[in-house]
Amino acid sequence: MSDQRFIIEMGMGNDQYGRDYQKAARRAIEDAIRHSSIPLFDALDLDHAKMRVAVTVGVQRPEAVDCAALAAGLPRGQVSVTAVHGGLDVTNPDSGNVIVIASAAVEAFLPYQG
């Protein structure tokens, strides 16, 4: 076993007026990592650089997401971001405005410690 997942966080983000899939995806990732505090690194004297971070973001138009820009925004680890079809586009029937909703899963892996 080369590495093992030690955390998974989920988040949701939206863009209410700009139909901006990038903004919604970034907000979903921020929502997920905002819930995490990982004292494991200090407790076990582990290097953050050895952590692999795999992010999956679901939006209705994955091609509209710049995965490299999202990866650059994460603070630690060796990050990869993948955009997939998911999330929701919700249309207001009165105004025609589309709200973009993104979902994100942020997984962190470390080399096997056993």
C-alpha cells in the first residue's frame, strides 16, 4: 500500500448571479477545507509536503473550471483537482437567473504509516 486516505471533507459553493462555475467550485473547496484542522502533522512530526491532496469538484459545466488555478489556491500538499459533471444549475422561473451550485470532495493521503 503506497498511501492511505486519512481525511475526506465535503463542501458546497455557489454563484448566485454570475453563472461562474469557477467561483462556485472555489467556494465549494474553501467550504470543505474550512472545516478541517489537522493536528496530526504536529503530533507525529510529519511533513505537510508529503501529503497528497485529491480534489473532485462537481459542476454542470466541468469544462468551465480551471483546475490548475484551483489547485494553486490550496495551502498544503501535492494537489490535484478534477472537475466532473455534477452540482446543479437552478433557474429562477421569474427572472431567468441561473444559480450555479458546485460540490467538492477534498481527500488527503499520506504514505502508509504502519
